[in-house]
Amino acid sequence: MTEERKDVIIVPVMTMTFGEKLDYYSELVGFSFKELSEISGISVGTLSNYRLGKQIPKLGNPKLSQLAEGIVALAKEKGLS
């Protein structure tokens, strides 16, 4: 049986597009895409294309790792773990 918690919002990330996931994590962590660009080294234009579904980094693409590492770094900067 699953315990209900009122302080946690469960979002079905498995059904989200890549762009929706980026927007979700941006809101959850509280970062702008300019901040993510600066920390990840991925241009704002490329991040915009990811958000709009015009581009999606493939598994194994270094940009995918840069993106994940950037999101984690920003979460740590903001005191989230």
C-alpha cells in the first residue's frame, strides 16, 4: 500500500516529452534556461530546440550528460539534493 504524502507532488515523467521534462525540472529546481546554458555549456538556442522538440539529444551524446550534470549542479547550488 502506498502512503499518501501531501508535501510531494507525483508527476508522470515517463509520459512527458523531453521538452516537458526540461520545463518540469526547471520549475522544480527553480532555474532559468540561461542559468542552465551557462553551467552546462549548451547554448540557449539548443536548449530552446530541446524544449520545443526540434532536437533531442540521443543516448550517449555528450550534451545529454552535460545537461544532466548542469541540472544537478543547479539543484545543489539552490540547496536541493
